[in-house]
Amino acid sequence: MAQTLDNVRHARERGMILHALMEEYSGRLTRTADLAGALDLLGYPMSMEDLGFHLVYLSDEGYVRVVRAGETPGYRRDRLGAGDPDAIVFCKLLPKGLRLIDGTEPENPGVRF
């Protein structure tokens, strides 16, 4: 089955997200705002909404861990300007994602490098 241009573009964006997260693999968590800035510098600008879409996919596949605003310590819905509790605020590359980058994990047509 041939992939559409959008599918190919999305797969490459997901691959670039994994590569960008690999730079921080030994650290704790990466702020999604910082990840968006890094992707922009690498020539893959995307909205926070699009980034969140890709991070959910990568999380569902077991390649990244995401932390939503509502899961952070001290988050309270009743605070003024608390924001969307479902917004992804942090992410981290998991070992399975690193293996995918290294080529030791089976290929995924939804992620391209």
C-alpha cells in the first residue's frame, strides 16, 4: 500500500522528534516547548498541537514517555491560568525508541529517519 505524502511527512517528523530527544536521553525529562524550539532549528517547525499529536503516537508505540500538565506535582484545576490538564508538558525517549533509532528494533512505517 503506497503511503500518501502526508503520511511520509508525519513519519519523518516523528523520526526527527526521536532524534531530537536522543540528545537528552541521559537527562530527566524534556519540556515540549524546548523540543519544539529544537525541531524548529532543525528545519521541522510544528505547532504544539501537531507536536502533541506525534508525541501521543510515539507514546502509544512505547518509544517515548509523556507527562501531561495534570500529572505534574502541584497542578490544580482551580488555579487561574492553570491550563489544559491534558496538555503534554514533558517527554522522554525510552529505550525502545533508542533501539528504533539504532536499528535494533523492528521498523515502524509510522516513523522514518
